[in-house]
Amino acid sequence: MAEKTSMNLDENIASVLCYALTWLTGIIFFFMEKENKTVRFHAMQSILTFLPLTILGYIFQGVLGVSYTRQSVYGYSYGIPTLSPFYYVGILIYLVVFVLWLLLMYKAYNGEKFKLPIVGDIAEKQIK
């Protein structure tokens, strides 16, 4: 039988839910789960992985990814949006987020404590 958490969920289900809405559910589970170290690990790893990647994706795709060229027609000036190379870096970041999201949920559901390089070690230290 699967180990239960303080929130009366099976450990693997709670671990998967830590990744369900990326860093948002990671934050929720980190503060709500007080006892189960495995769930807290997955929650912290979700926060430390997906929050920075989401911010980077937003910066590259949203802020740096669109620029405006000024056009003037009959005395009226307006900007035409154009995509910069940073836009495609943002798409690549979001592709990495999607692959990591699927991988981490799969591993968590199977009860595997899969540690990402660097982030996994930091997450482990934060929950002790």
C-alpha cells in the first residue's frame, strides 16, 4: 500500500500534483505538506525548476522577442511588430519546460525520486 501524506493523498499522487501546474502547485504543496519529505522534495524541485524557466521564457519571448519597427505612412507613424531571434529562444525554453514537466510527472507517479542536476541537490537541502 502506498504511503499517505498529511493531506490524506497517496505519496505518488501528491508528488505528481506538485508538478501539475508547474511552480504554482509546487508552492501550494510545499506549504501545505508538513511531514512527507518526498512530497516536499518534489514540491521544492518543481519551484526551483519551473519558476526560473518560466521567468526566462517570458523575458526571452515576451520582452525581448518582439520589437517594433517604425513606419510612417501619410504622416501617421505606427509600429509593426517583428520577431527577434530571442523569441525563438523563448520557444526553446518552453519546449524544455514541457519535456521536463512530462518527465518529472512520470517519474513522480512511478514513485521515483528523480533528482535534476543542481536543482535536485538544492531542493534536497531545503527540505531537511
